[in-house]
Amino acid sequence: MTVQAKICGINSPIAMKAAIEGGASYIGLVFYPRSPRAVTVTEAAHLAKLVPGTVQKVGLFVNITDDLLNSVLDQLSLDILQLHGKETPERVSEIKDLTGLPVMKAIHIENSADFSEIERYTGVADQILFDAKVPKNMKNALPGGNAISFDWALFGNRPWQKNWMLSGGLTANNVGEAIRISGAQSVDVSSGVETMPGQKDIKMISAFLETVLALS
């Protein structure tokens, strides 16, 4: 089984270099101002130039407007749009029609009942990203990148009809177990390769990717 990895929230050339050289299949650029990993469109355009064609550039957006989305895409090319907010299936479809780009929709999981959300997006999202649901009492929580995981055993033997990616609290120390239990063939990491929110560590990036690629 080949396992692919996405390094999300890259905001510096040195982190981008570590992700690419380490073998990441996807890199994520965050366009959500509240995030400590957020980049401006100008910064993202410079970082995107460092990415070879073999690596997919993912733009993460949260409840984005058409105008803001167009302003990003006017200045750089992205391969996938990751929608990490409360976008409805109708909104996902609108964004696909507007941009012509594939969409990865985040679904937040706490228990098995949350998987029912997949059915709503079956006909519109090209890929599903499973992330941990944020506790209601968590202060200053973000839509993602909160270093929170969920019970990977919830995946069981579910017959998925969509490509999907596992996210939520992954690190070099637990990603192997997460893949074994969940059966994930793609994993996403952000806070798990940081020394503090928004500060990517090249050694942690390398260790994460080395662990994932060793499972392939």
C-alpha cells in the first residue's frame, strides 16, 4: 500500500524545501487570516514557485467568498481547493463551477454518527478530509490544526466511495498506528510538525515523511 502525505500550513521557503525533499505528495497553503499558519496571496505565490509539478498544491479556505477566492487564483495556480469551514454541498458545487478545480471537503469527526456527513458531499466533493471535531469548550479553536485526534477505530471496515485523507493530531510518533488502524492511504499533518503554532520544524517534517514513506 502506497501512503501519501500532505504537509499543511507551510509558510516559509525552508519548510517548503523540507516537505518537497522529504517526499510530500501534497503541500498546503492556508488562506484563513485567523490561522497562525496563514499566508498572504503574495507570500503564497512566491512559495508556489518552489513546488515541482509532481507535488499537488492545496489551498485551504474557510467559508471563502467568490471575490476573495478569485483574488487568490488570479495570482497563483492551485491544484486542489480544501474547504475547511461550514460549506454546504451547494456551496461546494458553486466553487467547483466557479474555479474548475477539484475540491477536498473537510468533515469533522467525534463519533461514528458524524460519518453520515459524507453522504451529503458524495456527488460534489472530489475528496474528503477527516479531521477531529473541536470541543465546544476549547478556547481560540481553529477549524483545523488544533493538535486534536479522534478514535481511528471508528473507521472500521467502512466501504468508502471517495478518496479520503486522515488528519487530526498526527505526528511522526503516532502516524504509523493511525494508518494501521484506520486504513488511510493519505495523511495530513500541520501542528504535528511544529514547535509552536505556525512554526514548522524541518526535522519534524522530515521525520514525519520518513515514517509515512517507510510504510509504503
